[in-house]
Amino acid sequence: MATRTATIASPVGLHARPAAVFTRAVEDTGLPVRISKAGSVPQDATSILGVMSLGVEHGDEVTLHADGPEADSVLADLASLLSRDLTA
């Protein structure tokens, strides 16, 4: 299983619009990706409710987990996405 950490750059964390942008990007990968915050149970990263239930705020670190072909590359791209402000 590949993992990658990312620090959330969006000022509102992973709420509403940033969560929607992220979950769509995960769906586009076609890989089963999970996301977790320290002390939380990993959530399906294609589920906007699952992602929002983590309560991720600006500056929080999350861990992305995936299995499959090119998982390392996919997680690198998703981590890069999370390191940008997704509210615009």
C-alpha cells in the first residue's frame, strides 16, 4: 500500500468546495484511495461526506492511502492538489 502525507492549504480546510474538488479528483484516478487525519479511521476519499467527517482544517496534515498501478504517482498528484487553495 502506498501512502503520502499532505498539508491542507485551503483556508476552510476540506469543507464544501475544496472537499468536492478533491473527491472528484480522486474519482478520476480510478484507484481506491482513502484519507485519514491523525487519530481517525481512514475514509473513502471519493465520499464527500466521509472526507468532511474528518474535520480537516487549514494547516492540518492528512495521509492518503492507495493500492494499485501507479499508486505512488497518483498520491503525489493528489497531495499536490491538497497543498493548493481549492476555494477559488
